[in-house]
Amino acid sequence: MSGVGRLAAKTISWALLAIVVGAGLALIVVPKATGGKPLTVLSGSMVPTYDPGDVVIVRDADTRHLEVGQVITFQPTSDDPRLTTHRVIGVTYGSEGTRYITQGDANDAPDPDPVRPAQVQGEVWYSVPLVGYVSVWMATGPLGQLVNWFAFGLIAYSVVQIGRGLRQHHRRSADQRVPAADHHERAERSDGPHEGRRTVPRQRATPR
């Protein structure tokens, strides 16, 4: 493989590795570290803000003081695991307490029932486009085990590649230091006194 081919292959490998690591951080590491929860968008009610297949990261919010414009995830029906992610477009205060009026960005009308604070699961923190369906497809079914092993192998390969790169960098640095030291030593030998050698000037004969 030519030098250009090797450079292109290495660039593509590092780009793919960066994408995988970035997605892993956004979908797994950051949510677990902050108590967030990744949810896949299944409908188009929030287009163009969130498309079907996007993953939204939902974090805890003060459900008593939500503001208009916030995107929240809530449980439309108690004890129903299905969730809805819509935007708060209004807040009402009455004898029964605070109620939030919600609506999908792509919908023409608000949701039929106001949302009670107890129904709110959290607010949307950030989103990762187009990985929801892929993650669901890979995490379920017969491919789940294969994907887990592939992910483990990819992480191990990344560690090996990083270690190899560090070793090569250290070796190049050492190789650059050695010639410099040799050159300095040769310079000292050539500039220093020459003991044990004596030069006798040549005498020129005087013509008679």
C-alpha cells in the first residue's frame, strides 16, 4: 500500500473511532454520569426540532417551575410506560395547582390534556441525530450479543492503536536525540587537543 493509501486508511480509521467514541460518550457515559436518560424519538410530532430516530437525553427538572419554551418528557397516562416529548407553550395556575399546556412543534393544536407536575419525567437536555433506531435494532434480537462483542473488540483495538502510536512517538523522539548526541561528541573530538601526536614543521632548504 502506498504512503497516500496508508494515510487515507489511517485518517478514516481515526475518524470512525472519533465518531464511535463521541457517540458512546453522548449516549452512555454522560447520561450515566449525570443521571440522564436516553430516549428514542418515535414520531414526527417534534419535527424539525427532533426527527424520528433521534435520541433525546432527558434529565431531571424542577417540575414546579417549568417555563414556556422548554421541551419536556411526560407520561400522558398514569402507569402507562409510553412517554411523550413536547414543548411547553403555556402555564396555568388554578385551584388544582400548576398545569402545563404542551404541543408538538409539528402539530397544529395543543395536546388535549394539560400536564400535571407529577407527570413530568424531565426536560430534554440535548439530542443525538439518527442513532435511535440503529441502537434499538442492535441492542435487541439475535444481533445483540454480536454487537456487544464487536463493541468490546473495537474498544480493545482503540486501546492498542493508541498505545502503538505512543510507542512510535517515543521511539522517534529517542532516534532524534541519539544522532544529535553523536554529532556533538564528534564535534568535541575534532575541536579538542590531540595528545600523543606531534607535528614538526617542514624545513625549507636554503639554496646555496
